[in-house]
Amino acid sequence: MKKIDLHIHTISTISDATFIFSLEKLKEYIEAQNIDAIAITNHNMFNLSQFQEIDEALDIKVFPGIEINLECGHLLLISDNTDLESFSQKCNQVEAKIISAEDSINISEMNEIFHTLNNYLLIPHYDKKPSLKQEKIDELSSYINAGEVTSVKKFIYHSKKNESLVPVIFSDSRLTDEISNFPTRQTYIDLQEITFSGVKSCLNDKNKVALSYEGGNNFFQATSDGLQLSTGLNIILGERSSGKTFTLDKICKDNDNVKYIKQFSLLQNDEEKFNEQLATEESRVTENYLKNFKEVVEKVVDIDISEYSRQVDGYITSLLKFASESERADIYSKTALFNESKYETSNLISLKKLIEATTLLLENEEYKTTINTYIQEENLKLLIIDLINKIRTKQEIILKEQWLNDLIDNTKRALHTRSAQTNIDDIDLYQIALGHKKVNKFNEVVNFLKTEKEIHRKDIGKFKIIAETKKYTGAQELKNKSRSKMSFSTAFQNYDSPYKFLEELKNISQLEATDYYKYFIDIQYKILNSYGYQVSGGERSEFNLLHEIKDALKHDILLIDEPESSFDNQFLKSEVNKLIKELSKEIPIILVTHNNTVGASIQPDYVVHTQREINGQTVSYDLFSGYPSDKELKNSNGEGINNYLMIMNCLEAGSETYEKRRSDIYEILKD
Amino acid sequence: MRKGEVIFMKYLKIEQTKGHFMSSGGAYLEIDKIDKDELMHLVNEATENDEFEMDEYQESDIGNPAHKIIYKNIYDKFISLLQNKTRFKDESSQLYTRSFEQYRSEEV
């Protein structure tokens, strides 16, 4: 087996954060990780002289390469070492085309530059961002066999999936003097001697790539100092202060996207805090449920009904006064423009929406055939031209109206100042009527919203999460909701009249307008156990663990430190063990435990035993690992310890105690 | 008025110390009768006809003070409009230029 890393950056380009490459660190990295071949793959460029310098300085095979921005994804293109001058010139052509980090070239441009793609090794970002789209991979299918992924979990997923490319995992590293932890992302290939064609042929065959030297895809390198762990379920055992948590911390540091459930983190007896945490976790449900209502509030918040009333009062008063003063009519008040109203300009929303919809129908490529089965493209084009003509005509009228309103306004003002007669106030009755309609609708909507009901239900293990709407019952609840010292007592007096209530919320100066919608209805969450009752303190911790473990699937590795610190054995055995076992089929899990229920009954795939070594002032930790069935667990120096004794010591307080307990207590109990 | 072959229509004129406008019905009416719809008619004529003409406003030519106010306001505003007659059309034809050009040319 050979270990390769074909994705290494040595030059800071426009696509990288600034870094200063260290050749010394690269040497250290290769030595520490026992790497047999690397490729230098900078973004959209190849620096021949630097490559030659690196190649000369290293004893292993170094391939020239380039990471190309291709069709908005990334692709590694790696060459053999036969004609570096020619490769360099081709890469210069790529470099010339990529001016900014967002630029990319297309497949035909790549073809033009590199001609015979068969001569190269092409590895796209596959389950890794920015990935090359599947349709582009299909287009290049004669040249692409392997795809780069970011984690052990994704590597295993694609190696099991028939239609997936051969997964490879590389460091994508930028080695600088500051780096202290070397990356653990490399791929093993089944090859005797490194040659370009040999590597290429291995990357055509899923059986020839692996995550570990001997264990195929059942093992991976978990830490930069070489700890191999199972890609399934691992248990770390050891006495107190023997380095278990230290080891978990190191794994966490050396890997990306890790879910780490720390010791005691699940003990959550404070009910209020628990509910708060739950509400935060479920805020998506709340946001989703109130999303439309939020928009409703935004539409109503600027409507000022009392201002409308004042305007109407003013209008009626001026109208009556104008009528009663008819004897005072003069040459100014008798003109048509004296009481002329302004143009109420219409909006273009519906036409704009129609144009957007037609554009969508015209420009959608995915369902083009379906769309054109019912509406011919020619007709859509005629329609969009017609709609654009209509909107332009309407816009022209609006502009004229606005222009005229200005003229009418100025003329009226001049006439009013000279006339002895009262002028009639100009008010927008349409807007006022519309405002009232909106407020009535708003009241209806809020009253409907206030009907208390269940809006969401989700099962987690034996628990059910239920979200229900609840009316606020006092000003204090509103205050709690705001998490502030603001007073809601005046507002709450109007809680049953939604619009008035909104008006009062507007009077609370520190309250953000974007949050008004939250105060009309509360959404409360409760967790029920399998009997349908509210959960107890202990059950809350159980729920938290199940919730956290389910959340782990979004990550690439799960670390759990002593779950028993929060639970009783029955729960561990019946729920947690089952869930962890199931989950370990999808994602590598590393579990630290002292508990015999977890440790002995969970049937792990791999066991690690930690021991503390004290040499004078320095403390170091030694790790012994092996299969659970192994008689001996071994450390990196090949030294072994007895597996059975170790388990007895860690889980049962020593074999003597265990034997005594078994014979004295358990047997008696059994009888 | 005739200038060569083009007939210039007078839309605002001063006669017998009063202001008048050409109404949408085709008759001259006194300027104190003008309302917003008639103003709109004048805007349309000013922007679409090359033959739009107005009598220049001279304060001394008009006796009726209400006519003075209305005539002056309309005259001043239309003078600025005539200097850029295509302003409304130009501004509205900026809407959806890309789609319009693309699909109109494909259609052709």
C-alpha cells in the first residue's frame, strides 16, 4: 500500500487566504505521515521553478498539477513529469483566463488548452465544495474516475455506492511554519511502486483505494500522531486521568466537522433553561409558522387609522365650510383647478409579476419541453413583448400624472392664497378606504391566529416534541418574551383588539418593529414521554442526548465523553446503546466510558486503552488499541497489554472485585 | 397658423385679456375651466405632436388675476416639457430593456 496526497498548495493565489509556504514543513509533514507521493496543485497556476525546487528537495514522487476553476467547480488536473515545460505553458493559459477568484473556464476551453485529457489524471471536487456539477462530470466521464471528498464518512458513503466515483481524500493543505497539527486526510492505494500510470489505474478501482494501510476502509487515521481508529464504533477506556478526554480533544482538533458531546453537558435539570434551549432548537418551527404573519404585520404597521380619521374630519369640515361660504365665492375659487384633486397613481405590481412569470417560463431550461408542450415558445415571446409594451405605456401615464400633480399643486396653492373662500382639503379616499380594509382583515387574521392549536409534532426516540400556539395571558409573559425590562401593561390591555394592540406596541420605543409579530401569539413546546406525560428531570437529559446524537448525522465524526455521567443504566442499555450502534454504520463514533453497561454491552468495533506515563515533570499518554476480541492491545511501539485485565480494571474496578461481586452479590441475587 | 406645409396648433392662447386653452373637444375654452383631465390632454398633445404652440405669457396681456395664475403656471411648466418632449417615453422604455430587445429580435 502507498499513501498519497495529491492536493497540496504551495503558492498563495487570488483564491487563497494569504500564506507563506514552508518547504521545511512539507518535508516534516511527509515524514511524519509516511507519505509516498504528493502532487502540487495550486489554484489556476503552475510555477515551474518552485516545483523543481520542491521535487529536488524531496525523496518521494512529486507530481506536477493544477487546481482549475472549471464550470464553477474545482478540478485537480495532474500530469506525469515527462514534459514540464509544455505543462507549464498550458497552465499559463489557464492562469491568463482567471482574473478573479470567481472566474472559471469551461470544458471546451480546458480541452483546447490541454488537448488530450487522457494523458492527465482528472479529479474533481466531488463531495466537496465547490463541487463540479454531475452533468459536467458526465460530460468528462471518459477522463474522470475518482472524485475528492472531505471526510471519512463521505469516503465510506461513496465507496459503498455503486454509481459514485472512486472516492479520494486529500489534505488540500497549505503548509506554513505556524502549522503544529499535520492534516490526517490522505488516501492509501494498492500499489507496489509509485508511477503516474500506476496511480491513475488505482484511482479507477474502488477496491484499490483505502482509508488505512491494512484495514481497508474499516480504519482511518484519527490523529496527526498516527492513531488509527475504526470507521465504525470505537470505545476509549482507561482509569481516571489517563488521557481519555485528552485523546478526544486531540481527535476533535485534528478533524473537521466534528460533533463533540462533552461530559455532563447533557445534565439539564433547570426546567426553564431546558425549555429555553428547546425553544431555540425549535425556533425554525416558530419562524416557519409565523413567517406569513410577519409579512402581514409589516403591511399593517405603517397604516395610521387615527391620521386617516383626522384627514376625513378635515375634509368634511372644509367641504361644509366651502358650501356655506358660497356667497364668498370669487374668481379664484370659481376656477376648476381650485378644488381639483390630484391623480392617484396606480402601481405596476401585477404587470411586473406577470412579466417575471413569463420570463421564468421562457428561461427555464430544466422543464422547457414540458412548458413548450402546452405553450409554444413563440407565443411566450409574443406575450412577454406585449406585457412589456403594456407596462411601458402604463409607466408613461404614471410619469405624466406625477408631473401634472406637481403642476396642479402649485397652481392650487397660488389660487388658495389669493381667495377668501376656504378650499376643500385634498385627501386620498382610496388609500384611506384601503387602509381600513387592511386593518379589518388584520383583526380577522389575528383572531384566527389566536385559536390555540397544535402546530408541530416530531418523534425522537420514545419522546414526542409538540409545539402549540398559546394566547398570552398577561403583560409579564410579553415582557418575558422580549427578554427586556420594557413595560407591556398598556399594550396588553388592548390584547383583544389586534390593531389597537399593534398601535400600543409601536408606542414602546425600544421595541424593534421587526419583532412586533412575536407578541400576538406565543408558541410553546413540550416534550412528552412514552406515556404521554410531561418529562421528568432525568428524562430531559435522556431527550437531550437523543436529540444531540440525531444531530450528529450532520457531522463527519461523533465524539461522546462519558454519557453515563448523565444517565441511568436502563436508559443507556435500552436507548443509547441501540442508537449509537445504528449511527456507527453511518459515521465514525468515538466513545469514552467507565460504565460497564456501555463499555461491555455495546460491542464496539475497536477498543483503545489509555495509560498515563509520568517521567519526572512531564506527563504523557500512551494508547493501546485493538479489536475487542484481541488478547492483547498494542501501542505504536508494538508493546502490548492484556485486554481482559484492562477491561476489568476500567469497567469493574478490577477482576477480583468483579469476581467477588459476581459470586457474592449477583449470584445471591439470582438465587 | 401656417408655416410651409405644417400646421401649428395653438394650445394656449391669450385673447381679449383672457387665457384660453384648446380643449379635448376641439374648442377653445377659458383657462379657468381647465381641470386635470384637460391638462392630461394637453400633455399628450405636447409630447406627441410636433405642432404644439402656446402664446407667450405676458402679465400685462391678461386682465383676470385668476387667469394670470393658471396661465402662468401651465405655460412655465409646458415650456420646460417642450424642451424635452420625449422624457416620459424615454424613462418608461428603460423598463425590461434586456428581455424586450432579446425576444423582439428573436421574434423578428
